[in-house]
Amino acid sequence: MGPETGDDAAVWRIAPDRALVVTADFITPVVDDPRTWGRIAATNAASDIYAMGGRPILALNLVGWNTEELGLDMLSEVLAGAAETARAGAWVSVGGHSVEDPEPKFGLAVVGEVHPDRILTNAGLQVGEHLVLTKALGVGILTTAIKKEGGLPPEVYEAVVGSMGRLNDLASQAALAAGARGATDVTGFGLLGHLRRMIEASGVGAEIFPDSVPILPMAESQARANRVPSGSVDNLKWASEVLQAGDSPRYVQLLLADAQTSGGLLFGAQAGHARAAVDALLASGHQAAVVGRVTDEVGTIRLSHGQIE
């Protein structure tokens, strides 16, 4: 699997029952604490492996660092945070590469493995499936607020950091157990942007019920006040080309297009299996929900009132 459908990672079959999944991702700081940033960046990079139905086995650190201003002790904290996530996800981090950079950046190149018959892909959605989202939205809006004077209340900050630091391993397992074939992770393009890529690759449409979409605390009030990062605004502009929003307010659309760092998975499954996946994820502490369904309105995303039946 290569770039044809804009999938989350490259996949290369090396044996009849084994394929490698390869990805790379890095981010600028989203929080002040370097160890926390390291954990989030590692979680974010590994997410592409989980979105393909795989499991990470090996990672290389990617570092852009302003040594003169930041020093190496802070970098050690970033790397320590990434190592904590590697232990939690049962993969090995073995060195990597660094360059001098006036703006710090950190991420990983990650190698995983997957059975060729169990690959999740952007192009795998089927008409009639229900759509499951495994994490709440609002990360982009709230990480922008973190950088403003005053920041966020402690409980909101902890909710945001906790969401970004949660691995998508259990979400990937839930998708596979539900019989999903179509999945992606919701990151920089937001829910609407990533869903657009999925419906175009799958040759289907989608209906989303905004009232069912989990939202992180304070994100809605920030969106109502139009305190939204430019990336999320750009996402909505692009998604609007296929969006039938009806009378959904603009702040709702912005929340659905909000650019996420280390977001959850979005996958399709038959109704009963989708509900079972959500129940299992809720029991493990995820803010998961059935948020919509796959339709035959090819190339269209429709927003509807109420909740999916």
C-alpha cells in the first residue's frame, strides 16, 4: 500500500502472513512540560500504525533542537517521555537522528507489523456501516488556548493531555474485533477532513450526527467564541466542498473540523459490532461513540440532527 488513497502508513508484504507498516510523524510543542510533550509525540506517531490495524515494534527518534537556547537536559526529558510511551506500547526505541533547528520539533519514524488479511485502510468503508470515533474532539482548539495567557483550568488541561497521551492500541483492537476494514486516525485534517479522504477512497458517502460526537470540556465554548486555530478553519474550508451542513451552526462545523494532535481512530463496522466496540472502549476509559453511518450518497458528508438509530 502506497500513496494512492492517502492512507496513514505504507505497508509492504514480506511474507504470506506478515507485512511491515511504516510511518513517520513529528510535531512542535503542544504543552510546556518536555516529558509530557515526548509522550504525546510518541503516541501521535504510533497512531498511524494502529490506524492500519498493526502493532508498533520499532521506532527511531526524530529531533529538531535549538541546543543553544534549550540545552540538552530538556531534550533528555523529551526522550524520556517518548521512552515511557514505547514501554507502554511494547515497542523499542533505538536511537534516531537530530538536527539543529531554531524551533523545536520531535517525533518518530515507526515500524510495525500487520497480517496482510487484517489491514485497515482508508478505502475500506462499506454502505450501511456505523461510524465509531474513539476519542473526543477539541484538542486543536484547547492546545491553542494552552498557549494563551491564563491557559486552561487544571481539570481541562488534564483532560486534554490525557486524551493526547492515550495510545490507540485498544481502539485498533476494538476495530479489528468489530470486523472493520475501513479506518483512519483523526489528526491534522480533523474529523471532517479525514472522513472526506475516507469516503472518496471508499466510493461512499457519510452522515454525521454532531449531537453524538464527544467533545472535550471547554472546546465548545472556545469554538462559540471563535477562538479556533487557523488550521481548523482551513480544514473546514476544504471539507465544505463535500459538506451538506444544513442548519448546523458554524461553531459545530469548526469543532468537527478541528485539527487534532494524537486524536482517536475513526472506523466503520456493522451496527451491532460498532455498539459492542464502543461499550468495550467506554469500559476501558475511552470517550468513544457511534457518531454516524456510511451512506450511498457518494462523495458527500451530511450533518443531521438527533442521534443515529
